[in-house]
Amino acid sequence: MLRLELGYYCRLFDIAAGETGDDFFGARFGQGLMTQQNFDAVSKLVVGAPTVRDALVALAENYRWIQENSSLQFKHVQIGIMNK
């Protein structure tokens, strides 16, 4: 099996998009990889969570099983509203 570092992999899609003239080449390629099995795994993690926060935590903790050699991290940011 051929393995590419993520940077090379992304560059490959940039080149393919340029060569084909299809700015959405990578997205179209990805559509072909999204099987019902992939959706089932993600949906079970997210839909089975009691809160949105729990869903995001479960997704981040298990992302390496969904996307090999990648990680997903969420950061909580407090946004304040200024009164005039």
C-alpha cells in the first residue's frame, strides 16, 4: 500500500484540481469514498451522545479511527457581547 504524508496528499489534489480545471476535484473524490459504513460509524458517535459537547468530544477522541494519521481538536472559546 502506498502511503503519502498529508502535505503531499493535499498537494496531489491541488495539482489534480489545476490539471482538470475542477476546483472541487478533492470534494468529488471524497464523495466516492463516503460509504454508508463510514457514515454509520460517525453517526453512532455523534447521535448517541447526550449533548453536543459530548458528541464533539467523542468525535475528537475517535477521529484517528475515522481518518488515519490525523487528529481533531476542538477549543472552547468564550465570546462576549459588548453593550454600547
